[in-house]
Amino acid sequence: MTNLDLEAIKARAEAATAGPWEATEYGINNVTPVDDEYYMQVLEVDAPDYDDMATLKISDEDAAHIAGMDPTTTLALVEDD
């Protein structure tokens, strides 16, 4: 396995919104009940008008977790030695 900072990966995961998450056409949702809401948006796509550029709403912690689990990092974690 490559030299990964597992403590940093763990810290980002612990700071992010709990999962599991699901991707939809409207963003990424947490699919477990949180504060009596079944779907808590992790990443919201805000596109009020199709002529406008869509904006994304996401917490810094969730963005850091997503960025920290890029394909190269994920593959390094799951590859056999």
C-alpha cells in the first residue's frame, strides 16, 4: 500500500456527516434519520433556473472528506498488498 495518512483520513471521515450517503440528481443525501428528517442533504445542487449555472452547497467537513477520498486514495486503501 502507498504511504497514506490514515489518521487524517479517519479525522475527515469522523468530521463529515454520518452515512450512508446516496447520490441523486439533486445532490448527495444522508439516508439515515437525522433530527426527524429522513433525508439530510450532504451536498445540495441549487439550480433555480436552467439558464443559470448550478451552485453546490456543502459543508467544509463534507467537502474535505469527499476530496480526501479521491479515486487514487480509495484504490490504495482497497488494493491487496
